[in-house]
Amino acid sequence: MKYKVTQNFEVPLNQLLQAREDRYKHLDKFPDLKNVTLIEEKRDGNKIFQKRKIDLGASLPPILATALSEPCLMEDSIFYTDTNTHEFKLYPPEKENVVTITGTSVYKATDDSKSERSYDVEVKSKVLFIAPAIELAIEGIHKHSLEKDMASIRKFLEL
């Protein structure tokens, strides 16, 4: 299952990029981000590599509860600072056959005072018979998390 999401911000691109990076340094101000734990981060030239753990808690759909040993997803990502492109993969620990979310988000200026980030995402499941239901459930959760993420950036920017 593939989908696209575009989010617009009423700030220049440099402010959006700064907010993207800095908000995780101020988690006390963003309770919606407390379910995300940064496990590892390293920089190499124009690349920022991150590994995060995302606790799904109560948002875990019942269709997935029995398939996962732990209600969380791991995220492996690379952010390319030269192109403002973020490549990511989310998956349950040791259960990539249950579901994977892969995608790319691109941050760009739409004019001098506005910017956007656009997502191209694919959700895949290999669970026999119920894969479409899993993909649909995860798409809903992921889109909701993107909305919460956008809200946290806007709050950080005080928009």
C-alpha cells in the first residue's frame, strides 16, 4: 500500500529544518514525542544516521497485538543535509515480515517565507490472509503520527 502526504509550514525552510532537529532536545515541552526514544545517532559528512524506538502503546491496533512480541516499532533513518531528504524504515523488532514502513520525506522551500515536507510512503505486510488489514491499520497510525509530528514542529515554531 502506497500513499503520499504533504505538509505546509508558514516559515522559511531553514527554520523548519532547525525545528525538525531541535524539538527532540526539548521533550519536556512536547509530550506527544515522549513515546520516541533516540537509540543511536551519528553524523558522517552530509548524512545523519538515527535509530529510534517508537512505543505504540495504546495505539497498537488489535490486529497487530497478537503478532508482535513488543508494542513498538524501530526506525532506521538517514537524513541527507545536502538535499534535505529523509529516508526511513520502520519495523517491529525481529518481526519485519509482519509489517514494514519505508519512505522518503523531502523538505523544501515553496517561497521565501514558506516551506513544506512531502512524504512518499509504502507499507508492506507478509502475514498470510490479513496483510491488507494490517497495512490499512498501519497506514492510519502512520498518517496520524505524521499529523502529531507536524503539530509538534508548529508548536516548536510557535505558529
